[in-house]
Amino acid sequence: MKGWRALPLCATACTAAWLAFGALGSLASCSRGAEPHAARHITYWEKWTGFESQAMDAVVDDFNRKEVLHAQADSSYAPIEVEKIAITNVEQKLLIAIAGGNPPDLAGNYSFYVAAYADNGALTDLGPMLAKAGVDPNAYIEHYRSLGEYRGKTWAVPIAPASIALLTNKRLFQEAGLDPDKPPTTIEELDEYAEKLTRWEVTLPNGERRIMTGYLPEVPEAQKRLIQAGFLPGDLWSYGWGYFFGGNLLIGPEQISAADPANIRGYEWIASYSKKLGVRVIKRFRSGFGNFASSQNPFLSGKVAMVLQGVWMHNFIEKYAPGLQWAAAPFPYPAGHPELAGTTSADADVLLIPKGSRHPAEAFEFVKYLTTQPALEKLCLGQQKFTPLKSVTEQFWHSHPNPYIRLFRELGMSKNAFSIPKTGIWNEYNRELSNAVDLIQNLAQTPRDALATVQTKMQSALDRNRQIRARRGAL
Amino acid sequence: MKSPRSLASSRRKYGLLFCLPWLIGLSVFLAYPLCAALYYSLCDYSVLLPPVFVGFDNYLDLTKDPLFWQSLYNTAYYAAGSVLLGFVVSLTLALLLNSKVKGLGVYRTIFFLPSLMPVVASSILWLWMYNGQSGIINTGLGTLGITGPAWLADPAWAKPAIVIMAVWGAGNAMVVYLAGLQDIPTALYEAALIDGAGFFQRLFHVTIPLISPVIYFNVVLSLISGFQAFTQAFIMTGGSGAPERSTLFYVLNLYNVGFQDLRMGYASAMAWVLFVIILLVTFGATRLSKRWVTYDR
């Protein structure tokens, strides 16, 4: 029996010895010697797909290559390796990951989430790191740089800015007898042109079908079918119409101004289109629109002659409607208020380091790389946008495919550029505003009433938010 | 030999031991989250920051929140509508499929299949069917000379549209009703026929009383799941409850408040209120069942 009992003992002893040797061996390889250092791997969550993702992939590859070259020249340097992962709904998944204590090292997000994230302590303060790295804040366009700043700290760095303008279909302008190179400059002119650019298929009493222009208020709805709209206020930037009329949504950090009279004027103008065309007509017309990213896009297929759209639209035009003749111009201002010219929505994609990031210093190296002009120009050229920097190389202008890039950039630098209000309760505010705009466009409520409801509800939400933050600060 | 007392206690010990995996699962995945949610409902909690105790403020805010009442109304409308429609459709199908026609197995399979479809896939499909301009439903109505409404874009028709969608889930209840119907002894039908009972008299005086336990079971289950409806509204309206918040269901509102606004305390309060409401509804159904459900055997 003794021999049998000895066998397991022997096996255990051998395993222990083998493990010990293995451990010693791996310890030995860890010692600083002539062996190259293992790469420092960081994960980077980014929202983009398609050509926008490819543009960032090229920049990431450049950075990784630069790091490898550095490591080859200096054997004691461990190169940083960035792994970019495309994540849909990154703004939500990032929060869940941070809450779960397992965030990526670096993430891309939209500038309008910075306030909510910062208020909830989900971000790492980049200010000290930026100062230490010597990044010049004045190199940035003021407006875009401020998007990453909130309550006196810098939480995010803008990398891909955007702005919006009025895009017009030149061929439809010509067909309507309008000068295709003269887009409307005032809201009143826009209304005039829109009427001339609205076309219906009318069924006459004798059964004949004819194409007619204008709003045709005398023809009953059952006998006319909308085939082309001059202008149709859309779902995007529906929160922003007040700004175009000189209004705003937030004054300072603690005062909601949804019921500002200028906002009411803006939404009354929006409601006028529902009145001119008819709520049911618009709904039916809209339900026939195809996907945004397809040749059935309403602007690309000629269903809508004038739209409010962004700097990226050029790429969609090239891809899905290459024959389209189009022009871009600043969105019109109300007549008699030239001080409101050049109003545009100007937000940006930003880079941020989540709280709980395991490699914040390494992640910051990539952020620092993306504050340099060559990297930013490469990224923004690939995404067909302009950069958030004041300085632009001739090469950038020269190789940029968007013929209106200078216009979009000027708009982004305009004093009337607005961005989504910086408040931690923006999600709720946006939902309330969307509902209000829904009611206004359905002519179910007047702008005054709808905005008054939003004002009351959101001011109390903001007050509640402030009380909770105060109690947290006191704890 | 072990004494009876120690045998009983050793049996108890082994019984508990075998129950242990399930008990651990229950505590960790059900009991703990429930109690935690109850605690968080008394706090302001954003998950990223530690909770701040606020007492019953969340519950008081709920009573003053118009969205709470609107979402409750929308959900009750949907629950009542889908339970009623589901009951009528699945019972009718079960009655039809209880007869001896050729190819019965094929028909039963066909009617059961839609209920197997994942809710997300069927929501997207119905989204296309409900399209105001080119959807199959409006096109079909057009051939009959009726101009269909804009369905999901019309605040008056969006809820009925989602209720109608519930018909696709009728397959499950249909199978259960079929089983119940086949349990009814044919002798009772023959006796009724001899007494001169017509089809509807047989239905209301023989069939329905005898399958009333099955009806009770199906109704309670549909009510519980009806109150928790979320996926259809989320997929078809993008989470906003558009148009004009007519499709803002209770759980959709909870999701927005909890996961978008990060007010988990408030969302937990909403979850507990829903639990109490469903509990009361189920209790009410059980009390009613004592009156009209017959369990004779």
C-alpha cells in the first residue's frame, strides 16, 4: 500500500517543481535586459462607421506606427498601441461601462454629453495634462474649444467639428424660374422661394391630372398630392429653431429660457409650414421618404428643394446622387435682423478619458497627438469636415473635396454659432422640446403654450438637479 | 440506526443542500436586486455617484409627474386592448382548430408560428406594414376604397396600431386553449345537443365555463406582460413615445428616466409602483375568478 500512496505525492512534487521553474523563468524574462518592451495596449471606443471610421483608422495607424518607430529607436521605451473599436450608441454604452467599473481607456463622444457626464463624475479632468503637455488653447477656434469645457474644467478635446447651412437644389430653382446661384438671404425670401418650389399633382374635376405650383389653399386635400416641397422643417435640430430668431434655451447654468419670445417667434414660423401645407399632407409626404443614407434621401431625390443640413452632406451627395447640382449658403435670418446672420448649430465630436480608465497617461498621449495640426487635418479631411484649429494649411484647402468647406468653417466661427445647451439635464430637456415641437407641428398646441409647459417643467428639473448636487457637495 | 428525529433533520439538511444552488440564484439575481431597488427608490442615485437619501420624494414627485399618469394611461389602454383582442382571437382560433378538418396539423403550425418571432423582428416588420404611404395595410385598405390613417404617425391611431400587433402573439394562448378544449368531455356536448342547444348556447354554457381556469390563466399572464410592454414602443417610435407621447408606455418612460437621464432612484420608484399595480390587478383578477371560474372535475 505504501507504493500506491507514494504515487500521488510524487506527482504533486513534480508538478510543484515544474510550476516553480516556470515562475522563475517568467520572472527572468521580466528583468530589464536587451529584450524589447511589450506594447502598452489601450482600448478606444469610437462611434463612427463607414468613411468617417476609416478616416480615424488612418490616424490611429499613423500613431501606432510612430510609437513602434520610437520603440525601435529607444529599446527602453514601451510603445503605446491603440485599438479602436466601433461601438454603436457609444454615449449610452460608455456610461454603463463607467458605472460598471470597466470603461475603455479612451473614448470618442458627442460634445453635448460632456455636461451630463461631468456632473456625474464620469470623466477625467484633462486640464492639468493639457497644460503639462503644452497644448495651446488659443490654437483652437474659441467656440469649439469651449464645447469641451464645463464648470471651469476641461473634460474633452474637440476633434471633428460640424456646422449647418441651407442646401439648395439648383435644378429645381431653375425649373421654378429662380436664380440657382442666389439662395434666399432672409426668412421672408425663403418663404417666397419655398412657395414657388412647392409642386402638387392635382386631379381636376374632369379627371385630368396636372402639375401645379404654390400652396393651392383653394384645392381640397383629397384632390391634390404633394410631389415636391420647397422647404420642410425637419426632425434634426428641431430644438434649435429659436436660435435662428435670436432666442436661446439656457441662460447661464441655472436658468431655462425655453419660453423666450424669440423662441416663440421661431416656432410660429415652423408652425406656418404645417398650416401652409397641411399636417396630414406633410405626414403622408414624409412617410414616403427613404433612408437618409440612400438615393431615396428626400433632398437627394429632389423631393425637397431646400434643406438645413451639415458639412458632411457633401459626401452623401457624392455617393448617392453624384449628378445633383447643389449650393450651400448660410441659413437665412429674419428680415430686419441682419445681426442674426450666420446662425448655425456648431457641435463637435470630442475625445475624452473616462473615469476609471486603466491607462489614462497612455490614453492622453493619443489625445495629445490629436491636438496637432497634421493629425487633425488628416482626420477632418477624411471625414470631409474642417478642423477645430484656427490655422489651416494650403494643402488642406487644396485637397478638400467639399466645394463649400470654407463657408461651413466660416459659419462655425461665426458669433451666432450656437451649440446644444451645456446642462446635465439635456436628455430630458431634449425629450420635452421634441414633444413640444411635435405638438406645434401637428398644430395641436400653440408655440406659446407648448414652450410654456417645457419652461415650467425643465426649470423645476434644473432646480431639482441643483439641489441634489448641492446635497452631494455637502456630504 | 438513526432515530426518526435525526433522520428528519438529516433529510432537511440534504433537502436544503440540494435547494441551495437555486436559493443562491434567487437571492443574488432576484431578492437582492428587488431589495436594492426598494432602497434606491428612496434615494437619488445616478449609478456613477453614491446614492443620496431623499425619503419619499421620488414617490411624491411621481404623483405630480404628468408623464407618469400619461404613461400609466397608455399602458393600461394597451394592456386592456391586447388582453381583450388576444383572448378573442386565440379562443376563436382554438375553437376553429378543435374541429376535425384535413391538414389540421399544418393549420395549427401556421397559426402558432408568428408567436415564435422575436419581438424586435416583428416590430420592424409591422413598422413597414403600417407605413402611411406604401405600407401593405394602407395599400390593402386602398383597394377596398378606404383611405387608411397614418397609423404610427397619427396620435389617435398609434396605440390601436400597437394593440393590433399583439394579435401575432395569439399563437401561445391558442395552444393552451386547444389543450383546455380537448379536455372537455364530448358527452357534455352531446347532452347539450339533445337538449336543443344551439352553437352559441353550447359555447357560453358548456365550453367557456369548462375552460374558465385556462382563460383565467391566460388573462392573468397577458395582463402581466401587457403592463410591461416596452419593445414594440421602443423600436417603432425610437423611444420617444411619439406621436405626441401617445405611445409612451410605462416601462419606456422608466427606461428613459433611468438610463438616459441617469435618475435610477426615480426609475426604481417607478418600477416598484408598477409592481404594486400589477400585484393589485392580479389580486383583483383572482378575486373575480372565484366567482366565474369553475374547477369541477
